[in-house]
Amino acid sequence: MNTVQDITSPMTPSERYATLSLAGIYALRMLGLFMILPVLSLFAQQLEGSTPALLGLAMSIYGLPQVLLQIPFGLLSDRFGRKKVIIFGLLLFFVGSVIAALSTNIYGVLVGRAFQGAGAISSAVMALVADLTQEVHRTKAMATIGISIGLSFGVGIVAGPILSGFGGVQTVFWVTAGLTVLAMATLVWVVPNPGRPRLHRDAEFVPGQMLDALKNPDLLRLDYGIFILHMILMAIFVVIPTDMRAAGLPKGNEWMVYLPVFVLSMGLAVPFIILAEKKRKMKPVFLGAIAVIALAELGLSQAEPNLYTIIGGLGVFFCGFNLLEATLPSLVSKTAPADLKGTAMGAYSSCQFMGLFIGGLVGGWFKGEYGETAVFLFCAAAALSWFLVAMRMNPPRYLANMLVSLMAMDEEKANEMAEKMLAIKGVAEVTLNFADAVAYLKVDNQQLDKTQLQGLLAQYG
């Protein structure tokens, strides 16, 4: 007898356990990366052989192997098992952290950061989350991972300067290595073992769907957006920490800037996130946030070089950044066909890491060749180009993804159920995939008649 799927039920204890432990692994790894952002440019200047261009490259080089390896690692996890691939990736990340911690010249840090980037486990972790959760709870599990990333960013940019005050950037790398060991232990002894790996089109990159993702102009605009956003983020972190130090901020006190700036900017962003999602004003809010980024960069390029103007510009930047960081994944999810979401998110993530790589590279080069004002002007021009591209985006459909299992259901019965689903208020699309044994739905949560849909699921068992 089949278990009836309950779309209104909470996660089971085992699903919550698996999701939270994997979110913890993801957060521990990302925390190590984010802690480096506000401090590496300060300490790399003291390393033998350091130049502005090499400093920028040291900050961002981890993004390139992420681009090259995250999708292959996800595909390898289908064949060799999720946990084996994740452990291998975490080992590479650990080796890179140790190499960087022991390095006394810029080239050693470059090698270490490249090894850190080679630990590209994102796709494999998402696939393991999908293995360990029911279809009807998959979206909640992915949202939990997303929240963990946001929290790790906020904690990382505050904790990095504090830790570096005890022993320089080497301390941050050693702590990162320790967090990686903790992540490996969590994976081995805490995360449940999945059954046989299955393909999950909502969570995994599918090579055969790549062309479909590239044909969608709105998805391409969003990919361009995350590329620009993270390029700007990395470029300004090549400049801002040294600017604050030069403006008189005492060593080790950087957290006193980053903590209030991040908390206040998040508080200011939340009402606009609600306006975008609940009041369905996504496009104007989205364009407004891009304009805020451009204005912040222009302001930083023209402001007098003192601590108050730097902090003000940084605060304005993070207001736009936090809003965009929250809405961009939501837009990808709304825009991509339900069975294309995993591939769309894989391409999106690759563009994000490529933006980080290019940002450090270009930021360091501009700083060395033309000075810090040129970095901010370049970022402002990049944000303006994004604004012009985003103006042509179609207003998003406010549809959420929902998955329903077709396990043990024959094709005739599944097609009959799909027809009845489409007649339910709030169900906009139903895509059946018998190879995955999943029905991919696009639904309007504000209109969805969940009682009627649940009754239909109970009817078909």
C-alpha cells in the first residue's frame, strides 16, 4: 500500500535531521570562505611577492575551480555515491586551507586558495539533500540550505577580522581547516546514509537540458545579474579593507563596522523582500536594488577618503546586495520550468563563482594600474549595465515549485491525475517525468486550493 503524500505536513524528524546537518556542512564550508573576504587584502600585502593584481587573484582564484568542478562533482556523485564525493571535496578544501595557512609568500596562498576552490561540493550536497527528503518537502529543504548560506556570510565577515586579530590571516586559514574537519565528521557520523542515488531534476544539473536553459532569455539575464553582483562584491573587498585601515580604523576593529552595517542593511532589506514577494512587486524592487548598488559605487568613487563616507557607502551597498542576494534565487526558481530548475540553478551558480573570480582579478588589476577610484567606477559601470539588461526582463510569474511522487503509479493513472490537477485553482503547470517518477508542478501559493489538491493525492494514493 502506498503512503499518501501530504502537502501540508511538516518534515519528518529524519528529514529535518538530514536537512539541518547538511545545511551545517554547507555553512561550515562557506563560513571558511567568507571569513577570508574582509581580511586577506590587508594581510596579503605583507606576503613576499605580493602585488595588487596577485592580491586580487589570491582573493578570487577559488572561484575558477568552482566553476570548472562543481557540475562534474555533482555528476560523479550520481555514479560513485554522494558522501564519497563530498568527503573528497572537503579533503581538497582542507588541504588548501593548510597550504594557505603555512604560506609565507603570495604564490603559496594562490595555490592554497585554488585547492580550496577545487573542493566544489555544492552540487553533490544538493543532490544528497534531495536523496534524503520527500518530494513534497524538497523546496523547504533547499530553502533551509539557502538560509544557512546567508547566515554564514554575515557571521563570516564579522568573525574573520576578529580571528585575524589573534594571529593574522593564518589564524583564519587554520580555523577554516578545523571547520572542514568538523564538516567531514558531521557527514560521516551525523548525516543519514541515502539509498541508491537518483536523478533529481529540481536539484541537479542535467547536461542534456543545458541548451534549454541557455535558450531562456530571462534565465540568462539572471545569470548575468549574479555574475555582476558577485564580481562587484569581490572587487570592492580588494579595496575597502585597506581603505578603512588607511582612514584610521584600528587593526582588528573591522568587525565593529561589518556587524552593524550587515545587521542594519538586512533589517532595511526585509520590508522590500516582503513587498517583492507578498505584494508581487518583484521587478520594480529588483531594479531599485540594482540602482542602489550603482549609486553606492558611484558614491564611493567620489567621496572623500574618510572612515564615515566609506562606512556609509558600504552600508548602502549592502542594502542592495542583501536584497538582490535574496531575490535572485527566487527569480530563478520562478522563471525556470519546474523540471529544469536544477540545471538552471547549476548554470546560475557557475556564473556566481565566475563573477567572484573575475571580480578579484579585475579589481586587483584596476587598483594596481589606475588606483582605487577606478575600481569603484568600474563596479558602477558594471551595475549600470546590469540595470539596462534587467529592464528588459519579463515580470516574473509568482509561481512556486512543488513536487509529487509518481512512484508505483502507471502512466495512464499519472496522466489522469495530471489532468485533474490542472483543473485545481492555483495549479498552473504539471510536467510528468516517468523516468524520475516525479510530477513537477508550478503553483500559485496565494490561490492554491491545498485541500482539493490533497484530496486528489489521497485519491490516487
